[in-house]
Amino acid sequence: MASLHGTSASFEGYRHRHLLGIEGLTASEILFLLDRSDGYVDLNRGEDKKKDLLAGRTVINLFFESSTRTRTSFELAAKRLSADVINMSVAWSSIKKGETLIDTAMTLNAMHPDVLVVRHPDSGAVQLLAEKMNCAVINGGDGSHEHPTQALLDALTIRRRLGIIEGLQVAICGDITHSRVARSNIHLLTTLGARVRLIAPPTLMPGSIERMGVETFTDMRKGLEDCDIVMMLRLQTERMQGSYVPSTREYFHFFGLDREKLQAAKPNALIMHPGPMNRGVEIDSELADDIHRSVIREQVEMGVAVRMACLETLNHNLHLARSQQEQAAQ
Amino acid sequence: MTALPPKHRTAYVNARLLDPASGLDVPGALLAEDGKIADLGPDLFKDGVPEGVQRVDCAGACLAPGLVDMRVQIREPGEEHKETMDSAGRAAAAGGVTSMVGLPNTDPVIDDVAGVEFIARRAREVKRVKVYTYAAVTRNLEGRELTEMGLLAESGAVAFTDGVKAVENAQVMRRALAYARTFGHLIVQHPEEPSLAGGAMNGGEMATRLGLPGIPKLAEVMMIERDLRLVEMTGGRYHVAHISTAESVEAIRRAKARGLDVTCDTAPHYFALNEIAVADYRTFAKVSPPLRGEDDRQAILEGVADGTIDAIASDHSPHDVESKRLPFAIAEPGIVGLETLLPLSLQLYHSGKAGLLDLLACLTVRPAGILDLRAGRLAKGAPADLLVFHPERAWKIEPDNFASKSKNSPFEGLPVQGRVCRTVVDGRALFEAA
């Protein structure tokens, strides 16, 4: 704990300027971020939750897609580290017509933020923005591509419950095709040595995903067999009315998590969901609230800790790089 | 008796004459007289160039027919901020292209006689390379009502296509093929089943990793196979533009073996690149149809080598930065191609896949033949549309130096071989390398 919040903290474990995705990170980089997050869980549970590590720094939450929980989680994380936080919500449709993403980047650059958190409905948009920004960028979710802090908070939740991730059998169920949560989790879990299974109807399973080192199932009971973790994904309502699956009722019948299907998994398998949940669509309501099985609320708690660790690390790296540049210039 | 005005005559000497149509490949010279080829051969000007004839020393370079590019988006009228008749003409000349054929997806769409005449008039005004135009198959490219194909052809449209859109409705395509057949006109199809082609890149592992909606390869061959049935039914003339998949090559190969009157082309990016080029969301490599897998790229190379693919077209699609610096899924597809057509195509020659004459045939006499243009040959009486080039000369592609108004090339910095030295249209030098 002392090393975590002291001034001598070492950030050697994660040397990247941004956090744009889990793909490409090493196991030790992921573990470094998880270890730092662990410390913040304890801080957040204490009475005095505030640290001044980011005092004087500016964090901008730039959301091109509506989100309450992720934005709030980032906002709280930044505030607990004493950063000044600005929330910007932008309707992407209006952006498309006028100001481009690049213009947005230029505008924000002029405000000298230290960390920019971006969520965007298009895959790759956060990377595009990051290329033009002078500050650190955290991907808060881009299209169907990645949502790295979600995967980190999921991993932290699992690790605190079960001690280790390596060797676990994890099932991810639902709309894999459109899920950035699924992709980031696949990268993270396989990198840390877990075995990942994907369960979805073929219409929601993207092509050649086996190449990412996972097994695929269309039968939920078979897929859940011997699993330690059952990770449910949100299915957006507009995809449930005939376009990808015939109906909500049919989807819940075959792919919704209920007690009966859960019996295929290990007896004390944990249930996870990135939220917000569609109760009765992808998950049985009572099951979601079962404190013995569901860790959904813990996931939310871990989210703040993970985001504090990410903000702290990227802020540190940014200022280290800047001071090195200054030294080189002299 | 009044004296005839003196003829304008130019002698191209010390050249390697290359004529894919006749198979000619000899050292020799060529005489252009008032815009036409008057004579050529190994013995011409053996005893020197007579007085009054302008002498161009090719210094051993190749002298071939100017390239015929059968698929160019000129962007005029309507998108002059991306390209104009003048800038496209300069880009074509810089790329060794002496005849280009524009797509009708301009604004307004070229679907009436006035549109065809506008293109002809603008081409006359800017006095650059020869410009031909396709006209739309359907009014406003909406895929419903046929255009006045007979009248459009009489006013100069060389063939019919809905440009970057497929003619989706089978009944409309059937009628277009049948009706065009009356006049012997060609229908050119963009080969994609639209309901399967809503994605942003090739379907598969790469798209899954990037979280982008994929376009299955199947979307292309399905449309081609449907159309081949309609060709069989109607007896129409049919050409498939920019094929990109192994299965498409195979479908065309089989159709030709059955004796159907079908042809196809591809673009250099489909044999020079595969889908890996779009990693990191590189929108400059976003094209339609999308770049495919390595096995497809190899099949396209084979298709060019064995003649299944009749022609190589640049698929010139200029876009401004604002259309490309966007999230991948909403960025415009297309590559600016006129100035890289020759060196990228020559990769097939340098890698031993194709002979120089066979390769040049794909760029000259074959597309000219498909569209029935008086172009693409070194022959007495033919227009003096000429290309002088060094097939071996190395250079690096620098889009900033393009004559084209747009710079959207994924080939930036690529070392290539094959440099245009001189481009001549109707005996007039339009481009000379510095």
C-alpha cells in the first residue's frame, strides 16, 4: 500500500501512452494494471476516498454515445484522484455533418487536457482521435471493437473472487458480433491463460472468431458445462425483433441465463454482466440479484478502481514523457 | 495549284516498339504524322531522320500504345473539389493513360444525352487525354427504370453501368441486357449483392478483430453467377468490373469456357494488396469491393496471367482528406489510381507472372476492344496515342507529387519499377518526365 500511494511509485509495468485496447498488451502489463487497481479498491471502501495524485490535471470525458454508468465511473475515478473533470456529450449525428472528429481533436488539444476518455459508436474512432491528440487517451468503448477498462474490471472482479485467472473456464454469452466487451475480454482472458468459450446464435457470432483462440457454441447448456464464470452480454432491443433473432421470447428461451441452464456450469460459477441488464431477456431477474452467484454489483465497484489505476498510470507516463522531452530540448 | 499545308511529323527513334495487338517487340522507330501513326518498324529511319521531321530520341525506352483506362471516376460534374476534368486529364497523362472512360456516378448522374455531351465538351475544352464516358443503366442510378440507351450511345456513351452500384433487381438487369443487345451495347456491372455488401471490409478474422461489419466474398460471386444466367438467357454483352475474389475468377473462367460473351477487369490494388492493408483502420486502403485475403490476391494474379481477367483498370477514385479521415466504417471507399496504374501492373512482369506484351494488352488493346474504342494499337493509320516508358526504372510513389487533386493512395512510399517518360495523344506530347 505504501508503494502504491507514495511518490516513489513505479510505473515501469505499463509504458504505453494510451490505453486503446487490450489486444497487444502483455500479461505482465495487464497484471500491473490489476495490481494497482487492487489498492484503489481498499481506498474506495475507506472513509476518506480522495488522493491528490491528479491535482491540477484535467480529464475530459468525451462521449459520442450515451452512457451513464461508464461516464459516471470515469468521472468518479478522476475526482477521487483530484483531477478537474469535464464531461462532454456529443450527438455523433450532428458531428458527422459538420465538425469532423479531427476538428474535435484540434479543439480539445487547445484546452490542454491531460487525459481524454473517449467513447464512440464507430470501431477505430478512438484510435483515429488519439493519433491527433497531445494527451493520453483511454478508450471508453469504440463501436464493436474494444472496451479495455471493462475487461480489466471484469478480470479484477474474477481475481478477487477466485484468486487467479489462469486455467479458468469462462463462457461469454450473447451478442458477440456487436460486443466490444466480448472482444476485450477475449484478448485479456486468453492472454492471462483462461480458456474462453463463446455462446451465441449463429447470427450473433462473428466469422472466424475461433482464430482468436476461443471455442464457439450454439447450445448454451453444452457451452456452460464446467464453466467457472458465466459472462452475459447485453442484447440491444432493436436486434431482437426479427433482424438477428426472431423475438425476445425465443432468445430468452434458448440463450437467456436461468437457473436451469446455469446448472450445466460449475456449482458455484459466478455470473457477470457489463450492464445495463435486460432482465428477462438475457438474464433471469432473480438470478441477477442472487448475491451468492451474481457479482454484477462488484463489477461496478471494481470499475472505479480500475479507472483510477488507468488514469494514474497514463497521467504519470504522459508527464514523464513530457519532462524527458524538455530535458532533451535543453 | 495551292500548296498543301506542311504536315506535322514526329519521328520517335531508338525505341523498343511494343504492340500487344500484333505481338511486335523490336527495336525500331515510329513516325507520327498529323496525329496518326504513319509508319513504324525496325528499319524506319535507318538512314537518319529527314529534314522537317521533329526527332524524339527514346534512348532505348519502350514505345507502346498509350494506356486505355476503362474505369475512372472523374468527379466532374459535381465533386470538383476532389477532381476535375483538367486534373484527371493531367493525372492520366502523367500515368501514361491516353484514353480514359469515366463512370456516370457524377452529380448530376450521366443518364441523359445532355450529360454525355457535357463530358465531351469539357474534354474538348481542357484538351488533355481522350475522355469517354459510360452512361447509367438506370435513371439516376436508382435501379428501376432503364435509360435511353440507344440515344445515349448515339451521342457517344461507350457502354452502360450504374457505376459503383450494382444493378440489384434481376428483372431490371435482365431487361437491360436484352435491350442493350438490340444495339450491341455492353452492360458493365459492379459485382456485389447489395443486401450482403453492407459491411466496411472483407468478412473474416480481420473484420472480427477490428469490430467492423464484414462483406462476405460470396456477395461478389453470387451477383456474377446470377448475371451469367441472365446473359445466357438474353444473349446480352456483359462485363464485370473490378473483380476481387478467387471464386469470381473461377466463375468467369467457367463462363468463358462455356462460350459466353463475357469479360472482366480488375484493379491493381486487388493484386497488389490484401486485407492486411486495412489494419489499424487505414481508410486509404478501404475500397469497394473490399481488399480480400491472400488466396484471393493470388487468384487475381493467376487470372491476369492466364487471360481470364481481360483488362486492368485503375479504378481511379479520388477523395479529399475529409472523406477519408473518418472512422473506417463511414469513410468513403476508393483509391486514386491513374498515376500508379502502370508501375503497379508492371509488378506482374517483374515478378515473372506475365510477359510484358501480355501485360500491356490488359492495359491497352483489350480494354479498347471490349469498349470498341479506336485506341490501344501501334498500327499504320491508328491515332498516335503513345506511351514511352522505362519498365525497369525505379522510383517511389509520392502522392504529394500526383497531378490528381486527391492524394488518397495506400501506396505512399512504395518503391516501384516502371516510369512514364512521355505521353502522346494524337501526336501531341501531353506529358514529358522531367
